[in-house]
Amino acid sequence: MWLFKKHKEGNDETLAAAYRENGDRQVAGELFERHVKTVYGVCLFYFRDRATAQDAVMGIFEKLLTELRRHHISNFKAWLSFVTRNYCISELRKTKQNRFLPETYLDFEIKETSLEEETILNGINDEHLINYLSEMLPQLKDKQRICIELFYLKNRSYLEIEEETGFGLNEVKSYIQNGKRNLKLLIEEKIKRHVA
């Protein structure tokens, strides 16, 4: 379905830079072909419908043709993930289909981030998070706060947290992931206030 003639060798970032310079759609097509299965999987996860997911994949490819000309991409995989997620969220909002999102994703995934925000978030490591925990933890949702405290402050494993809280293993992982992201967003706000 999404087949492009092999045009150029090189890593993702090299191809992205080449397309940015010359606008050759074959280069963009090859780059997209490398990741199309992952993009389709994410779209299918969000939309729960094959036809809608396939349409979204084509929409994302069209968006990439424009966006790749505008941005210097240092980590294509992360950037594509960002674009794909925000595209799906935007489409769900337009069609009022938020109800199809799994509840665990509603904590943060429904918020689109900018590339600038994403860059700041990626720069905040776990050490940074731990330094801000006491100040930021009370601002998290209860389940996220409990799992973050157990994981980072009490060094519990996922399985130990599951046993201690009664949450399912996937819930524990989700609460920690979502909690980390929300903490990073809070830290980002704090950093922006200090800079302003």
C-alpha cells in the first residue's frame, strides 16, 4: 500500500536533511516507508478502525511533506512520534471521538504539545525529576502520585507496587509514565516562570 522506490541510503536524519534541502518526495517517501508500520499501529490504537487509521497515515505523510521542509530534525523517530500523536489527537478532537481513548491515556495524551515543549521535556531527566518531587508531587492525581512515590522514593518494583496498591501491572506502568510526564510539564512551567 505505501511503497516507495529505494532512492537513498543513510540514516533517518540524513534523509530528513536531504529532503529539507531538495524537496525530493522520493526521499521523504523512503523515510516514511521505514516507519509506516509504527505510524499505522499508533493510528489504529487511537482510532480503533482500520480505514480511519489508514486515512490518518496518509494525512500524516502529507503533513510530513510540509513539516520536514520547515524543521531541522535531530531525532527523526522521536519527532515522527510527536507529529503522529498530535495528529491523531487533533483528528479525534475534530470528530469528538475522545471517548474511544483508553482511560489511562486521558491523563495527558489529550494535550497536544509543541515541538519546543517536547524538546524541554526530553531534556528533563529522572535526576531532575527527583529533585522536584517534594514540591510537585502534591499536584499530581492521587494514583499517579502514589505510584511515583513508591517507584522513585521507595525504590519499589512494578510488581511490588502492583501488590501494594492493588492496581494492575499495566495501570502501574501507565500511572508512572503519565506521572513522569505531568511532573515534567510542571517543571517546564516552573522553568518558564524563572526565565520570564
